[in-house]
Amino acid sequence: MRVLSALLLVSAVTASVRGHTNFTAEPPPVKTVLKSSFHLYHEGRVFEETCAVVPFRSETLHRCAYNHSDPLVLIIHGWTMNGLMEPWLFDLASALKVRLERVNVLISDWRKLALQPYPIAAKNSRQVGRDVAALLKWLEEVAQLSMDDVHLIGYSLGAHVAGFAGSHFRGLRKVGRITGLDPAGPHFEGLPAFDRLSPDDAQFVDAIHTFTGSSIVPGVGIKQSVAHVDFYPNGGSFQPGCKMLDIYSNVFQYGLQGVPKTIKCAHERAVKLFTDSLINASQPIIGYRCRDDSAFSRGLCLDCKQQRCNTLGFAVRRERSGRSAKGLFLRTAPQPPYRVFHYQIRVLLKNLIEPLEASLYVTLDGTGGESPELPIILHQESGALKSFSSLLAVPWDLGRLRSVRLVWRGDLVWSSWMRRVRNIMSWNSSDRDTELSVWRIRIKSGETQEKGWFCGVSAGGSRLRISEEQEFTRCRIKHQNTNSSASTQSVY
């Protein structure tokens, strides 16, 4: 009995020692459970052709031919109503590979969390941001990835995902760049910086706003500034070529899918503009800093001094300091290539008593060709009763301008007081008797910053009547040179 007790005691002590040894041994590393996946893109337009990079499994980097010495661009999609990978993802990924050549392009797949009612998907975006941050930290450790070489490109909800991911890195480890492509507005508009994409989330943040909507038709993009540099093409509300009235024909043709198809036209334009900046690098799209689109429409903001203009898209000039609430505005074409050329037309009128707005048609002629006939409304400039200006957007480079042609096909918009006086004083006259006395015209190019003055045949001004065309060529003046002999030169 004593022998049995001794054996039991020895057995208990041995078990205790073994248990203690197992307890103090180093536990296996705890791996973060991710709810989204990541896929390396090489080429093609089918998602199944991408290669899955699984965080915390280093062998997948080798299997997918991830290059440790190349920078990383990670594309993050947004909310989805059909669970499909949209074609724009592959267009953008392919353009990045062609433009940069040596680059790792990863696609974030969080469709299971995005294929939810929008409020839930918006809430899930913070979780996906944590997934992206976990991937980056893992690559930082196993692939020696520098955060300076990381560029996150997020579309719609994906833009805020990129912001949430970037918020996990601070100080010298900040992510190099985040690009927000029409960042989502619902559930994010007006929130503090830590609850959405903000300039704090990377060394440099740029955003392109294309569908913020209006008071009549609400948009799905965020309107407020969320970046160091915020671009608002065509005012950021709607985009040329995207017609909201198409929603009826799209619903008839595609059913309920016709609604997102209509919305996506303007919403995805941000993606297409960025992709275009990669493909058509020789045709940069320039944005101009302005207080709002109304001022830009009057041509008042085509100034590139003191870095007031910047290049939209991949080649944007990085501005990390001196943040301004003012965005950058521009016009684009309805189809790629999207670049247009911006001109300010400033018309000086004579003998004008009362403020007005006039609807005119303008044609510019230059060494590079002739513009289409463009409709404009001359807006009276503040503090200058006789000076009116407007913005012209021309599809191609006109070169050095040679002439300006004006046609007045509409009526004037006078003040109510002047309209009453005009009706009393000229009750027996026709509209054809009405005329504008144009003294000079100044044209300024946004892209070249060149200014030129244009005059009519008479030095005292040209009379413009309804349905009549007047041509203005570069003004010539005479001055005395040092030898007191007359010479002629163009006025700029």
C-alpha cells in the first residue's frame, strides 16, 4: 500500500512538472483574423486570373511573384449591389502596370462586407481598414516594405477604408499617399476627421469629387474637403455625358439595376479621370484653385501663380502644408481623353449705363485650329460696370490665338428698372435696333497663362447687333522707340 502511494505521488509530481513545462513554453503567434482578402494583379480582366496573397503566409508572396523591391499600389473598391468586381478595377490596375512597369498592384476584395445594406457596409469600412493595415504591417515585416512606397487608391466607400487603414500609421511610418476617388458622402459628410478620410491619414492625400449632387438631385459623393488637394471637375456635382434623365430608359432596359447604372456614370467618372491621367500622361488635366464653381464659371480663377493650379490624377503635385478650404476646379470632355483647354474671355463694353447679362456665341481661331461656336453668358464683374467675363472650354489646343468672333443671338437681361425705362423710351423700336458697343476683348489661356487683347476694325469700338457677327483681331498700337520712329507691336 505504501509502495502504491509512493508511485502515485511520483506520478503526480511528474505530471505537475510536465504541465508546468508546457505552460511556460512560448505560445504560437496569434494571427489576426481578416474579413477581407487581397489579390495580386499581373494582367487580364478576369478576377480569377489574380493571385491571392494571404497575410501571415509568406509562401503566397513567392507563389504570386510579389517583388520585394517594387512599390505597392492597393486598389480598394466600394459598396456593391451585385457582388461583382467592376470592370474599372482592371482598367485602373492595367493602367498602373503599364505606366509604372515596376510595381506591385494589389486589389482588396471585401465584397462580402460590401454586399450589405449601405449603412451596414459603411460601418464595415472601418473593419476593412483594419484588414488593410494588418496587411501593410505584415508586408513591412516580412517584405521590408516602406510605408513611403505605399499608395492606397479607394473608390467611394473604399476611399474611407483607405483613410481608416492609414490612421493606423503615424509619425515617420505614415503611408506615402492616399487617393480618394469620389469618396462616399452618406454617413460621412460633416463627420470629424477621424471618422472619414482626411489629410491626417497619409503623408499626402488627394481626392477627386465627381458626384456630390445638388439641392435638386442628391449625389453619393462627399462634398467637403477631405484631402490636401481636392479636385472638383465640372463643379463636382454632375459630369458631362452623364444624363440623370437616362434613369428611365436604363430602368426600362436593365430593371432595378438601371438605377445604379445611371448613378455610376458620374460617380465612376472620378475613377475614369484618374485612369485617363495614367494613360494620357502627355495630356495633363489642370485644375485651378477657386472659392467655388460659380466664380470659376466666370473665368476668374485661371491663375497659376503661387501654385494656384495643379495636375489632376497620378502626376499631382504634392502639397503637404498650407492647407486651404478652396478646391481646384476644372472642366472636362464627356469622353476620354478628358482634357480640355480653358480660356477666360473678358469683354469691355462702352456706353453702358445699367448692369446686364448677355448671351453670346464665341468662336476662337488660332494657329492650332478653330474652336466650335461656344455659347457664353457675359457676367458683370464686381466693381467694374463695363467689364464682363466668362469661361470657355475648348476640346483641343488652339495654339496662338489670332482672332475672336462674336455673334449675339439672344436678348439682354437688364435690371428691372432699366427694362421699364427701355420699354417706355423705345416702345416703337424692334430688338434689331438694340446693340452692344464692344471696345476690346481680352483672352487668357489657363494652360499657357498667355493673355492677348483683341480689337475690332474701329479703334473706338465695334457695334454688335442681334444676329450680326463681329470679328476681333489682335490689337495693334503705335509707340515711339528710342530713335523716335514709329513702330507697331501686338498688345498682350
